[in-house]
Amino acid sequence: MQQKPSGPLRGCITVPGDKSISHRAVMLGALASGDTRITGFLMGEDCLSTIDCFRKMGVEIEINDTEVVVHGVGLHGLSEPEGPLYTGNSGTTTRLICGILAGQPFTVTVSGDASIQKRPMGRVIGPLREMGARIHGRDDNFCPLTLYPSELYGMEYTLPVASAQLKSAILLAGLYAEGQTTVIEPTPSRDHTERMFRALGVEIETNGNVITLDPPEDLHAIDIAVPGDISSAAFFLAAGAIVPRSELTIRNVGVNPTRTGVIDVLRAMGADITESNHLDGAEPVCDLTVRHSALHGTEIGGAIIPRLIDELPVIAVAAAFAEGTTVIRDAAELKVKESNRIAAMVTELAKAGVDIEETADGMIIRGGQTVHGADFATYGDHRIAMSLAVLALAADGASRIADPEVVSISYPGFFDTLDRLGG
Ligand code: S3P
């Protein structure tokens, strides 16, 4: 599709529900005793993959216009699916479900699309095996993965990477293990699993980087209100910051501190972002307003990386419009996302004339020069597509975005919302 440079973006929007929380709401709702009513659920392809997998294991899940109702079968109520479980493009579904499947009394195979089949699963296979799981993966690292019935034992495990998917897979297996399960993180990653466990009555303690879970008898179903996804809001925060004369508000955005690195970094670059209407619940939410302002380069690395890992592509776009140099380091995990996001952004921003250099664990962007519209590839990656669409709004000349429909993985309706704002 063609994306022309845009006039100011103005107005008030909401973004779809948080992807990470939507997945977890279905998974924990399925394992709970009783019904879970989920409002604000993200009807994106990834979360629909999660619903599909649990339906195949006998969980009744109703999808209405605005809500999803999961009729929980209890911790030990899943049934053997007739065939393999298909997780589509979703890393969260694939990795988290392995933790649950490791504790089931049946054999089951899991696989996804071409991208999922290239993503490393050894990081999940290793610790689950240490807990007693029997898992077979292609080359011990890739989908398809087959899990066989086994006895699980709690353990203490230090994560080699700050990954919430890995942490959550181990904690989910811990539901079925004998004894306590302890996970130690190198730096804190998103803690939605821990928060939801607590809300469902599971005994789970967090002490700094150490999380300990006691296996529960059962999970008590609750109603879950999913906040707007800050990872989706991030595209509009960046767009509002770089498109002259913009001022826009995004209502009801989840601002869990393990997710708000993008706000910190954009502010450090000079962005004008204000917060209002804070509401504290299991997951904190607020409204975010962004106004255009001059941006300057910054350094991004260390403990902030897990707090903004999915936002780095659009932060790279903001950096292209910022005066001076932005350095992104400690972000090698970007190479094993839905695409190699370092290579993808370096290649595409270079097409737009941006002075950008790939490094071993990130990139260096020398911004502030004219950014040109171009013919952009999206690598089948929803976040690359939306990041380049944001770039196109503030570029000089029109752009073409290949495969724009890929945004429906996490943000169906992204381009309509952009249109409504004047983009
Ligand atoms: C997610 C964790 C992150 C993130 C992904 C969603 C989650 O992945 O990139 O989009 O829901 O737990 P990693 O755990 O691999 O860092």
C-alpha cells in the first residue's frame, strides 16, 4: 500500500488490548475452575491462535463482540487434542503453552508458521527437561516440539536471557511440579504472568530478580479487563513526536513499569508525553498524550532493554528524525523475534537514506538528515510494518509498504486508526 507524508496527527484514540495479557488471560482462564470473562481482549491473529489451541484441548471459549468468555476446565481438565496444536506466528503461545503441556498426561505436538519454525525453542526445552519433562524438538531447538507425559519437579533456574516467555513457561510448568519452582532473572522482564497468578490465588513471591511459586490446588477464575497495549500505543507516541504540529491522546494504556521503557526513552529524546487518569489495578493504566517536539539522540542499553524490546523498531524510526546519534546496545534478542529486527530495520532505514549501522547487539543511528519515502519490505513482521508506516508519515515523498495486512497479528485496524488521526 501507498503511505503519503501526513499532516498533523490530532485526536483521541484507544489501541487494542495488550497482547501479552490477552494470551495469559485465555491460558490461565482455561486452567481455572469457573468462568473467566475477558474484556478488552486483543482479537489479533496471535491471540486467536492461543484460543484455537485451548479449544482443541476441550476448553469451551466464546467470542462475542467485546468480550471473550473462557469456561475453565480446572488445572487437570485439559483433554488430548486430536492433532498437533498450531500456534501460527505467535512466540508467546508457543513458549508458554509448552510449560502447560509439560504437565499434561497426554502426548502432544506443537508447531507454527515458517517464522515460528525458525525461532529458538532450546531455551524452553532445556529448563523444562531439568524439571523432568520429556520433550523432543527438531535439532533440539526448533518446532515441531513433541511433549510426552512426565512427572515434574520444582527447581531453581537462572534464566540465561531476560525473557518473559521463558520465565512464564517455567512458572506454568511449576503449577504441575512437586515442590517449589524458583526463577532468577538477569534483569526484570514483563511480569504479567506473576500478577495474574496472584489475582487467581496462586502463591507466588517476587524478591528483586527472584520469583518463587508454590504449586496450587487450583486457580480461582476471575474477570479480567485487558488494558490497551503499550506496544501498540508506541507507534502513535513515536508518530505524534515526529510529525509536526501533532497532538494526540491514547486512552487506557497499560503502564506496567516492566513495559514502559518506550516512554522513558522517548522522553529522554525530548518527546513531550504526559500521563493522566492513572488507575491502579492488577495492571496499572493511564491516558497518554503526546505532542510534537524536536528530538535528539540517546543511548539505550542495559536493564531498560527488556522494558522496551518490542518497541525498538519504532524507537529506531524516532531516532532517524532526532538530531545526533542514537546507540542501541544489549539488544541481540531482536535478532530472534518474528524477523531479525536489527537486520530488517537497518536495511529498510538505509533505503530511506538514514545513516545507520548494524552492530553485534544493536544499531547506531545518526539522525536529523532528510528521511526519504521508499519501497519498504516488512519481512512478514507486524512491528516492522507499523514502524515503517510511522516513518512514512514524516518522510519526504511517498512510500510503499509491502504486505500491510501483516499488522493484524497484533493490531487489526492500525491503518484505520492512523487515517482517523489524519495520517
Ligand atoms: C512476550 C515477551 C517478549 C516479547 C513478546 C511477548 C510475552 O518476548 O518480545 O512480544 O508475552 O511474554 P521474550 O520473552 O522472548 O523476550
